[in-house]
Amino acid sequence: MLAFLKRYRFRISIGVVLLYFFLTLVGQIEAKRAENWFSGLIQTLTHPFLLVSETTTRGVSGLWNGYIALIHVQEQNQQLLEEIKILKEEVARGQEIRTAFNRQRRLLEFEQINQDKKVFAEVVGEVKRGFSKLLVLNKGSKDGIKRNFAVVTPEGVVGKIQSVTPYGSVVQLITDPNSQFPVLVQRNRAKAMIQGNLEGSLNIVHFPRRTDLEKGDLVITSGLAGIMPKGLAVGRVSSIEKKEFGLFQNANLTPAVDLNRLEEVIVILYVRSNIHQPLFSE
Amino acid sequence: MMLRFVYPPLLLLFVSLWAEAFLLGHLSWFSPNLFCLCALIFILHWRGPEVHFLAAFFGILADSFSSIPFGTYGLVFFLLSFPARWYAVKIFQEVVVTLPVLAGTFAMACHGLVYLLLFLLFGEDRASLVWVRNLIWADILPTAALIWPYYLALLFMEERLNINLSQRKF
């Protein structure tokens, strides 16, 4: 037996690996993207690494902008140019502070308007590959975040928590091709299902042909899936495709949130009107 | 002493993780598949039977930062490592010009196989011309271009660590 194992160890190992992948994938046919210990471990291990990278980059950038660039100006020995440079830097810094202030103010206003219990988190990483679009946040299960919690901004829905580690979490964006959730057309309250697509926008799928839908219609969350709270903006209808035959019409949506410029997001821990939400978190 | 062969995969792994999650995540027009690249350069340069398992390992790392079912990239990298290793052993000469062609072909095959698996196992069929165009410009071509610095980094590490992966001198 031992000699057999030793002789065919390579083929046996190949077989074991193939069997592992096959069983892992078959196990996910019903419940897509099951949580697993390996990705949790990798995300836990890489999270401090990402934080250090972010901090180092900020430090180096600050050193470069605030010190080395000034030495270069001094070397030129032109007082006027130096003053202009400093003033420009101050203006830029002021603009940056104003932008950050406006961002934070919008978040605080949203905090006052929306009574749900929530956590504010910063985006520390972003992974975009052909088939998926994810964000990495700096808050995790230590802050009360769990899987499937809704991630929003004052402008609208961003996505949902895909996986959580104690000090970080990964968000699946609404434009991710694997994201799907129910919505309402705000104007006529028609129910629909939204799905991300491979181009980075959103599609309304299985929308009955006879139901009224117009370009520019605002689409909001319906709250039916138990993940997204009701009434958050999802996007506006940008194009409608209605064929001459068939039961359904197709529509394309532009997301309400600019998902390429996210710096801070809000994770909703539970909705005030229903403390049991989100229904499908762990 | 024997463990020196572990350093090149580990270093490239950390660089790829950092670059994918932090450095390149903000760029929508430049998102090379660095784990795919790592797997390929080890297959091409190392050529030993261990590279199949290394490719599977890089695959499940890619799976860790992806929303498609866990194990898809792992299985795809593992399956693709067989023809790639056959090519590396039988045909491949370390010619600078062929490297990006190989990387592009490998990345394209990788995406094709992922798409096929998603279609066969999960019924996903949502390809479009815009997506294919973005995939080629933002993923496959950058992956092909980055094989040179990655390959040079591997050769540099081999020299510094005094090892030779292709001759199994650790």
C-alpha cells in the first residue's frame, strides 16, 4: 500500500486537488460564493498589509509634497515663485479640506435623516477583475459588521458585505455581475430585479413588457430581499430596449453612486423600523 | 537552507497582492491579472511538477479576492498549468519577445475557461463586446506587458538567493 502511494504520489496528489476543486464548486451551485476559511485567512493576513501600504503611501506623499518639493523651490532661490507655490499648495490643501468637509457633512446629514444604526468605514482597497468588482473596508466584525449587511452612501446604494474579518471587510459592489437584488421604480412603484453586468452598469431583468418604464426614472431599493433597507436610490434608467415580441423589456441603469470615487461608505447594521434586518446575515 | 526556493514565490505573491488590492485597484483601465502572471512565470521558469500545485495556490489566492464561486480560478489555473508546463518543458526558449505573447495567451485562456466553467456549472452567460474589449485592453494586454518586469524580478531573486529553480538547485 505504502509502495503504491509512494509510486503514484504525483497522480494521487493531482487527483486530490482536482477532487477538492470539483467538490468545492459543486457545493456552491445552490448557494453561490459560500464563505470559506481560506479566503477569510488571506483577507485577515493581507488587511494589515493594506493598511500599512496606505499609511506609508500617505506618509511618503506628504513628505514629498510638504518637504522635498519645498527644498526644490528654495534651490531655485526665487522668492516670488516660492510664495506662489506655497499659496497654491495652501489653496490645494484648502480645497482638499473643503472637499473632505463637504463629504463628511453629507455623511453627517445622512446620519441625521436616516435613523438606522450604522458604521462609517473608509475604503482601503479595491479589486477589479474581469468577473468581479470588490472594495476592501477598514472596519470588520469588531465594529459589528456581518456578512450581507448593506453598504451605502448618502447618494445611494453601494453594495453588500461579501466577507468579514475582525478588522476588515470586503464589499461586493451593486455593479458586480454576481450581484442581484429587488427594486422599485419610484414613479409607478413597479417591482423589478436589478443585476450588475460585465460593463460596470446595472440591468433591470425580467421586467414585464406592459409595465410603464421611462428613460430617467429613478429606481430605489424595495427592501424585499431583507438585505437593502427600503427607499435608497439605486440609479436612473439610461436606456430601454423593447423588442417587437417577447414577455419582457430590458433596461440599463446608471448607478446613483459614482462607484469609482468612493472614499468613505456607511455600513447599515440594522434598520430602525425592523431590528431583525438584514434577514440573511450570519 | 533548503527553504530558499520558497522566497521567490512568497515575494512575488506579496507584490501581486499589494499591487492588485491597493496600487492598481483605483485604475479602471489597467487591471492586470497578477496572480495569473505569477503562476505562468513559475511554470515557464521552474518547470518541475510542483508548479501545478503552485498554480492552484495562486488560483485560490485570486479566488480570495473575487466574487465568483470559490475555487473557479484555482481549478482554472491548475488545469491550465498542464499545457503551459508541457510548453515550458518541450518548446519554450527564454526569448524576450515570446514572453508577452505567452502571458497574453495564458490570460485569455484563463478568462475563457473561467467563463466556460461559470456557464457550465452556474448557467452564467452575460458576455458582451464592450466587456471583451475592456478585458483585452485593461486585463490581457497589461498582463502581457508586465511579464517582463516579473520575469526579470524572478531571475534577479534567483541570482541573489543563489538558487536555480529550473535545475532544482535550492
